[in-house]
Amino acid sequence: MSAAVAQTAIPVRIRRFTPEDYAAIAEVDNTVFPDYADTADEIRIADEKREPHIKWGRFVAEDENGRMIATAN
């Protein structure tokens, strides 16, 4: 017999990353991976050093108040 699990849906907006997002990305990433903390500048510099022939992108997820809650790349 399994216990019922309450599920609550929250509205989430996914959008393309902008350079203004680096600080929030660092905050989210450092919350999830505190042993591998990076600053916004370290993330930006790593992005700038990516090989131009490698296709990649960043996306962010925001809650209904516009607060970043997740990132993907």
C-alpha cells in the first residue's frame, strides 16, 4: 500500500539566457552544487572561452514572480 503524494503545479516560464542572468545563474548553481561554487564572472569567462565550433546555449526557468529557479545549458 502506497501513501498518496500531494502534487502542486507551479507556473514556470522558460526563456533564453541573457548576459544579465549570470549572477542569478551563479546563485542557483551554487545552491544546487555548493561544493563546486562559481562566481558570475567565472561562469561568464568560461562561456567566453568555449570553442566557437561547439553549438551550445543557456536557458533559464523563472517562477511566476520572475525569480530564476533553474538553469540549463
